[in-house]
Amino acid sequence: MINSKIISILLYLTLFIHSCGQRNKIEKPQSLISTEKMELILYDLSVMNGLRSSQGRKEIFEPIMNVTYIYKKYKIDSAQLAASDSYYAKNPLQYHRIHRNVEKRLNATIDSLNKSKENKN
């Protein structure tokens, strides 16, 4: 009885240690999108989402309002984007840096548009 408990505990401990060791090994996808390119892609996707939700949507934007446009523009495919996003998500410091840079660029764009709007008035 005691031996089976010890064996069970050792088995769980071994599995736990093994699983923790595997989590630290994050393999880079072969077709990893660079952080710079990922920032550009996420920026474009954010702008697309903003345009999609705006009330004053124009038909002129329709050709660029889908992910297919992003794939063509950056010469990537959905699997490459998904694998790269997953890889960066498992590297929180890199992922945060990417999103922080996208946010800075979005804020700069907003500021520029607001200044342009003020100058018209």
C-alpha cells in the first residue's frame, strides 16, 4: 500500500517536472515572421478592424477589408501568421514589445489625424 502511494507520487512528480521542462522549450517556427513585419501586420489588422467598425464606411476600402489582403501584401499565409502569433504569444516580453510598438504607431496615427482635423477647422 505504501509502495503504491510512493510510486504514484514519484510518477506524478516525474510527469510534473517533465511537463514543466517542455513548456520552457519553445520551438521557433521555420517560417517565423520577423518582429518588425509582425508589427506592420498587426497595425494593418488594427486599422482594418477600426475601419470595419466605423459608421462612415466607404466602399473604396472594401478590397482591403479582409485578411486575404494582408496575406498578399506581406507575402504570408494563414498558417505562417498563426504559427508566428502563437510563438510570440509564448514569449511574453517579445509579444508585449510588438503590441506596445503597434499601440504607439496607432496613437501617432490618431494624433496626426486629429491635428489634420483641427487644421481644417
